[in-house]
Amino acid sequence: MYLSIDQSTSSTSLFLFDDEFSLIKKFSKNHKQIYPKAGWVEHDANEIYENVLKLAKEIMNFYYMDIKFLSITNQRETFVIFDKYTGLPLHNAIVWQCRRGQEICQKISKLENSESIIKNKTGLKLDTYFPASKLKWLTEENKEIELKLKNGDALFGTIETYLIYRLSNLKSYVTDYTNASRTLIFNNDKLKWDNDLLDLFELNIKILPEVKENSSFFGKTDFNNIFNKEVDIFGVIGDSQGSLFANQCFNKGDTKITLGTGASILTNIGENFITNNDSVTSLSYVHKGKVSYSYECLINYAGALISWLKDNLQIISDPEETDNISYKIDTNGGVYIIPAFVGLSSPYWIPESKGMIYGLTPSSNKNHLIRASLESIAYLIKDYLDFLKNNHHINCNNISVDGGMVKNNFLLQLISDLLKNKIFIPNVIDMSAYGSLLMGLLGTGMFKDLDELKDIKIQSYEYNPTENENTLKEYNEWKKVLKKYYLDHKI
């Protein structure tokens, strides 16, 4: 048996796999989304840890088994400051969606060469999406935390670091390359924490976690005595990279799209660290000294947009309704949505923008709004992949799509139609957890290299593009709205 933790933006899940690497059962618990102010998002890190323990207890009550190892995947840029001696969080976790570091980013952008330094060292953008600016904000607002980070009494970590520290009974203060790479204080070319970046954000941190290859050994845990023996932790990777790895996007141009809270797109660009001002370069994984990089796009609102329809507008009671409703009507009725709730990212880079509903008339109804929401997700994906093709001459022909929204047939067919490309949908929804499992299998030596992993590639089904005049027409109308109200006014 194998066990994998997927700690995501909305929930924590534990996956139990059998000896043939097939899923036996998934155990999940949601955690609270905390919004102290407009644009701020937090999680209770202690609640997340307690949820891990509760799920581990469910597994022990449900199954008696011998677990070979534990692997971990996680929401990436969310970070925690926690006490070195107790492991307890000293502040709520600050989530990747949170925009509270925007003013700090604006100040840093005015410093000479600051953005080029960040780009050349990290491949990323100066943006509050990444932890550094929000960590700086926290140290300015909380002088006790600032002092404890400076003297080593407090520790900084993304979610996997925090969980491993507590699960290992405070013995393993570690991270992996993919999660470290998302902080803006890690050099993704030289693969080490970077003093120049720390100085740029004026961060004085005495201890930073040891950075390990994704397939490495990360420690041991008995889940706070819930298990009757300790389990090794092998295979740790950020969720988006975990999905890329699980989909076996090992060749240049291979692309995966994860339709989760956001839509995360990663496209393999090979072993060279290539940076461009108009793109985000991400570290995909490191195994046996071999580094793989990708171009990345994160569309902030995908599943979150559907949650907004359900929780805020209350025009649906279940996300699955959106599929049937969108098929029931022939068009969006001239209604278009720009889901820039927390800004627009690649390829537009307008972080200060807000969302818009355009084209409402007396005949508009909730069904038009629902269909327009799904369409906007597909349009954003098309724009980004067109950008890769036109600006970087990358043809994304091998495209895999996974995540919670793959049950939505309307959305998947629309994506295939817009891209004029076949897309592959793996039979496993939770590919990030499967990716961490594969990394663990490499780390324990059960598989010696990437070629051997091809023998256990997840089976998938296909969507093939169809011709529909209305599809392109509505996309072009949406593009006019985007251009007029966003791109033409870009600062």
C-alpha cells in the first residue's frame, strides 16, 4: 500500500493506493477560507494539520495495512510562519490568492534593475502571487514574527514544509525544489536560496529549509502516534508540477492543464533555464541532478469562478449543473465575463484589474451567465496557448487536461474546439497526488528512471475538435471586450 497527501487550496485529501498503484480510496476534509479584508485570503494552518491527522485516523479505522511510504503534494505559494520549538503556526497561512503584498511589489518595481534581477534569478514575475512580498508585509506588521525569523525561533515554509515539520515531530525542516522555486527568494538557475533576493525584499531569515530533489527521502512520520509504526516520506512536489509529472509530460512542448480552483498550465521547455520578460519560467522537477523547466500560466479563477456562481450569486446549487445548463442554450445571449477577480495574469499581466460582466440586456438570464463563465475559462486558456505559439514558437500538440472540472463536458469540448486540437483526459482526476506517488517510487528505487514509468502511465480518453461557427464568433466578441476595457487601458 502507498499513501499520498494532497493539501490543496480548498481541502486536504489522503489517497490510499494498492500495490499496483491503483486508487483504493480517497479521504477528504475541507478547511475554512478566511477573508480578513477585500483581496486577502488566509487558511488556519493548524486546522489543516488537524485535518491530516483526522484523515489518517479514518484510514486506520477503515483499513489495516502496511504502508510502504508517504508522498506529499500541495498548494504551492501558500506559506506559514511557525514556531521552531512547537511547530505551531504564529499566524494564519497566507494563501497564494492573497493580494496584500501588492504595494510592496510596486515599491520594489521602482528600484533599479529589480524586476530584471528577479526574472534572471527566478524566471518568475515580481508579483504578490508569490510569497516574498507578503512575507515582507507580515514582518512589517508583526515585529514579533520579524524578530523570531531573524533569531531562528520562527521558521518559514510553504505548506509541505510545515506539514513535514509537524508530522516528523519537528525533526525534518525541509522543502523540495518545486515549492522552493515559487517563493521569489530561491534561485531557480543555480538551485539555492539567494541572498540578493532576500536583500531585495529586505528579509532577514536566519534559517531556511533544506531543499531536496523531488524523489528524495524527506523524513519519517507516525501521524502523531496514529499509526503503529513510522512511515518514510518519499516524493514531494508542488501540485501543478505533480500533475505535469503524472501526465508524463517529459518531452518539449508537452502540456498539461489542471482545471482546479485556478487553471494551471505547464508546458515542457526542456533542461535549459530560459527566461523571457513576457513569460513565467517554472522549475518542473529535479531528479538525480536532472532539472526540467516549463513555461507556466496560472488563470486565477476556474473552479473558483463556478464556486462564485454557487456561493456568492447563488444561481446554482451544484457545480455539475453548469454542464447541463450550458448545453440547454444555443448561445451566451451576448453575455461575456472577464474573471479578473484578483487581476489578470499571463499573457496579459494586469494585476490591478477587476472582474467584469458585459452585455446584459433585458433578455439576459442566469443561464447566459453560467455559460459565459465556462466560456471565459476556455477563452483564457486559448489566449495563453496562442501566445506560446505566436511568441515562442511552441506548438502544444500533446495536451492533457485534469482536475476537478474534467467532469464538465461542455467546457472540455469547447477547449478542444477552440484549440483545434485533440485533448487527453486521464482516467484519474487527482493527478497531483499520483505525481507525488511516482516521485516516491523513483526515490525508493522501485523504478529506476522516467522511461520505466511509461509502463504505468494512466490511461486516458479523448476529446476531438469539432467545427462550430458560433464558437469562434463568441470568442472573438469576448476578445473585443477584453481589448477595449483591459488591454487598451493597460498601465
